[in-house]
Amino acid sequence: NILPAVLVGCLVVTYRTFPLSNLSYLLIGLFLTLHSVGAHYTYAQVPVGYWAETALELSRNPFDRLVHFCFGLFLTYPVLEVLVRFLSVSGFVSYYVSVMTPLGLSGLWEILESWVAQAVRPEEGIAYLGSQGDIWDAQQDIAAALYGALLCLLLTVTIRKVLQRETRPL
């Protein structure tokens, strides 16, 4: 949980100079909550994931994949907000970078996770990584983050267009 603690520290330090919207703080908080639950139990052993695995007749605990999806879903909007409000990036570039940021960070996370597993617990690497026998786990986790980011962007653009239509005079 070192990286999430660093993120919270950065948010606290920058709160006065670069305040985000309440929605961004809520989304970040939701992601950090899911991440903390996964870190507490290990992602492959989260109890609600076992329930979903049984109820949906899945071959593995889906909590890990859900958190990766939520990484993209919940963190794309705050990234977009920082780009638009503080860095004056707009249009296609802001949308592109807001999706590529969680995608790149997700890939970086998978790489760092594998390095930690090799350095700290080489004999338990597969169990530590929580791949649950899936040789494509890292790639599917990254794809889940991409799907979440794309859904967030789709929702953001759609809601903005609806709100713009509603505020136009007749």
C-alpha cells in the first residue's frame, strides 16, 4: 500500500494549490477503498469475489479484474480534470492523454508487481501476483483498466453533451 499512501499524501499537499472537484476526490476515494480491500485479503482471496465467482459460475475470483477496471473507470476523470483545469490541455489531446495515463500506469503497475514478486518472494511469485493460473493475467488486467477508462470517457462526453443541450436557450 505504499503507492496509494504516496497518492493520498500528494492529494493532501496539493489540496490548497490544485484543488480537484468533489467528484474527483470521491472517485479516487472509491478506487483506494477497493484497492485497500484487495491489499488486505490479497486480490485472489477477497470474500465478495468468492461470492461473485460462485454466483456467476466463474473460473476465478473476479475481484482483481474488477479493481483494474475501476482503476480506469475511477481515475480517468481526475486525470482529465487535471489536464483541462491545471495544464490547459483541451480537445482530443485531453481525452487521449486521460485514457492513456491509466493504461500506462496499469502496465507499469504490472511490471513493478512482477519485480516485487521476484525480489521478495521468488518461490511464491505466482501466488503473490494473484494470477490464479491465468498466464494472460497481466495483459487482461491492463485491458480491464483500458475498458474502464474508455467507459469513463464515454460517460463524461455523453453527460457533457446532454448538459450543454439542456443549458442552450430555445
